[in-house]
Amino acid sequence: MKNKSFNFLLAIIIATVVVMGAGCQKGDILSNPNAASSNSSVPVSLLLNHITYCMYEGGGVVDGRAGAVNEFAWDLPFIWSQYHISNYQYYRGNNFYNWSGSATNYDMLKYTILMEQQAASQYGSTPNSYKALAKFFRAYSAIWLSQRVGDIPMSQAGNPNNLTPKYDLQHDVYKNALALLDTANTLLGGLGTLNANVVVAGDIFGLTNLQWQKIVNAYKLRVLISLSKRAVDNADLNIPAQFATIVNGSTGSAPAYPLLSGNSDNMLFKYNTAFNGYPIWSRGNGPYNNYSNICNTFLSILTANKDPRTFIAATPAPAQITAGKTVSDFTAYVGGDITLPLSTLFNNGSTPATSIYSYANWNRYYTATPAGAVANAEPYIVIGYPEMCFNIAEGINRGWVSGTTATWYNNGINASLAIYGLTQGQTYTVGDVGGKTIGTVTIDINSFLTNPNVVYAGDNATGLNQILTQKYVAFFQNSGWEAFYNWRRTGVPAFAQGGVGIGTTNSLIPVRWQYPSDELNYNGTNCKAAITSQYGGTDDVNAKMWLIK
């Protein structure tokens, strides 16, 4: 898929609209009463509807495809985050980290600019949600691209009179984004208590103004934590201080920075039979569960801790059941090694009767109603309470803010368990690769939480590792690239690499994408200068950007 530089596209769109508006006279049989002109008033709710869908799907929709690799459950970001793997390319793709040019998120920025214009036209100076959310989306779209490639156009992006916007340093992109997020919080807070619980029209997530304010602040905590490597040597960003301001300002009767209070505040994409089928089933993968296995990187963490989410994610490995193990035996759940060749994975894991690897939980993620395509699965979290809890716990562990780390850490774990509906003493049915019941287990949350590996070890390196590990577990099939970005920043958990299954020349995992080809084609001088200043002139996927040096 090809996306031209954003400014080039925006100029073409505006020019086309103006020409259409000037060329169609009254009575012209070619005029289209349903087509918007440059002077048309478009409901801002319709624009917000598109933008919020972009948040779920990734980079937005261009030519009927996502502007990025699809960021929803069971797609490539979750292979590359080592939650599951393919063992047969024809049906489930391969596991190669063979990255090249990045997608863009310009579609979101384009619609955000249009929403700002329409909101200004329709609301004037009257405070409104759309003006505030535009600040959030500008920050979100910039960070989305910057964390993939490095320096990007931001300060000059969106001006149709400038088709070659300058590249801002990644430091400046983050500084500007943090300021935009703070403004968004202020504007949303200024809407007043009467509007706090009003659902924002056009938002596919169905959030109220207050919930959006919470999302903005939770997202800002995510961004600040992602800057942990730059917290000491960039005093002008005030990373620890900004983090503390949000956490300390989240309490009281009228908090300046309200935060998510539980799973009820999660930004959720909900699946339904009419339009939004669960990804695996709606893409025709239902009959092919045996061509994908759960990855050992993820599953070994669950089984080592006797985590009840083992039964949510996976089936027992058939070879282990044949050998006499029961479905309640955590050692019966075995993940595949992503570094192995696809042919080896196929031989080891594709045959339901003899597979040495576990499959995905059919009854949860594949079973659909006759009307079509809604699995018995949890909604997809875009930004959620469990992650926020772990981010706050990490901030306390790092000394950025005072508080009881264990409380936030345990809140994050319990919130993740609750998403799957798990409760102490619950009887849970375990199925095989095709959903046939092969036994039941008793969910034991108490034993899991008191496991020495799980009990918080204190504000030290071991405790930080626990926080990061449990955050990774909570990202299972949600939150897009966050699991990968957290690994890239911290090395936790240890991703498997070094084998031919990684698919790169050095068998190592890349840490960035190359710049989009259209940036080189339409803004080549500035793009090449950015590559030279950051990476010595080579757009190297193994080179570290400022964010993670």
C-alpha cells in the first residue's frame, strides 16, 4: 500500500474539492448533491467516527486497507510480540521480522485537521469535545509514526501550501505531543460537570467527555513511561515531574488529571454480528486453528507462574495429553519456538493428534454464532486500565512519584484477570484444537497471586522485571504494538531471536522501520537529511532512534 506525503495528499484533496465546487453550476447534470464541497458543513461526529476507527485498526483506511499492518487481535503485531506463531504460511503467514518501509498515520491527521476546521465553523468559540480531542489525535498520530521511524514532520505537517514539511527531531515531536495532551486534558476538564457524563457523538468507543479526559491522561502516562531512557538526560522534558503531576493530580473531588478508575473506563472496540466480527473468524481462519500455535515466549511465563490465564489463551499440547497429563497440569501447555524454521514448526505443531505445541483456545477465540463472526472473546482494549496500573507501578518503582507500588501492580493483575471473567474457584471448560471438551479445571487465582514469582519483590530491579512481565501478559491480543515497544525499551520479557525463523539476515529482531517510500518520493530532501542526521545516511532497521538509545 502506498501513501503519499500527507501534505501532498491534502493539497490534492482540497484542490479536487474546489474544482468540483467551481465546475458544477446549478442544473448541471453532473453535479452530485451528496458530494461535499469546500464550503460544505460536515457533521463533526462523522469525522470523529472515522478517526476513532483509525485508533483501532492502526493507520486508518486507504484504498480499503488499513494504513498500517492491521493492529487488531491475532494479526502480525501479536506474532511479532511473540504471543502466537504460524506453522503454515499459506493459511497463517510466516513469522519473519522482514520489515521495510513503515506505513503512516497520515489518514488520522488528515481527518483530525478537517474535524478541527468543522468544529471551529460549527461551534465557534463555544467549548466543545471535538476541539479538545483534536489535540489528542494530533499527538497520537505523531507519536504513532515517530516511534516507528524516528524524526518526522510534525510542526509543519498539515499545511497544504507546504508540500515538503521539515522534519522535527524526535525529542521535539515528543515535547510537542506532551504539550498537546496537556491542552486536551485542560479543554476537556473545562466542559463542566454537566457535560462530564455526556457521550461524545461519533465516538465508536462510546466514551463520555470525562472518560475521554481519563483516556488522554492514561495515554500521556504511557508516553512518559516510553521515555524512560531519556528521563535523566533531557531535563527540558521534565518526564518524572510530568508523570508525578498526573498521578498526584488524579485524586480529590475535582481532580485536575482524572485517571481511569477500572475496566469500565477502558477504551474498548466491541465486536458484533452485524459489522465488526471477531478478527480470526471474520477473516476466514476458523477452520485453521491447527496452523497456528501459542508462542513459548508468552506461554512459558504463564505456566511457570501457574497463571489461570493459561487456560484462557491455550489448549493443552496433544502430545502431552497422550502422554498422560491432565488438562489442569500446567506442564501440559507448551509453546512453539518462533526462531525455528516454518517447516520444523509445521512438523511439530500442525497435526492435532500429535502436536507437541499448544493451540489457541478455540472455544474463546474461534467459536462464532450462526449469524456470523462473534467469538466468545473479550473486547479489544486500545487504551486500558490494566496497562495504566502497571505504568504507575513502574513510575513508582523508578522513583518518579511516591506511592505503594504493590497496590498498583496487583490492581493491574486483577484487572487483567477480570477482563477474562476469571474468578476464584470457577470451573472452566478446556477444549482441544477444534473446541471439543477434554476436561475442566478449577481456577485458582489465590495460589497464582501468592506465587513467589508473582508477589511483588519491592522497588528494585526484580520488582521492575515483575511489573514489565505482568504488563506484557496483560497485553495479550490487545493494545497494538505496546508489547513490542515495551520489549524494545526494556528487554522484558526476553524475546526469542537468533534463529532462521526470525527471517532477517542476522536472525535478530529489528528495532525500527524504514521511512515510508512516499516520504522519500515526495519529501526526499528532508527525509534523507533526517536519515543522515540520525542513522549516518543508512535507513537501517537495526539502528536505534533517540527514544531507545
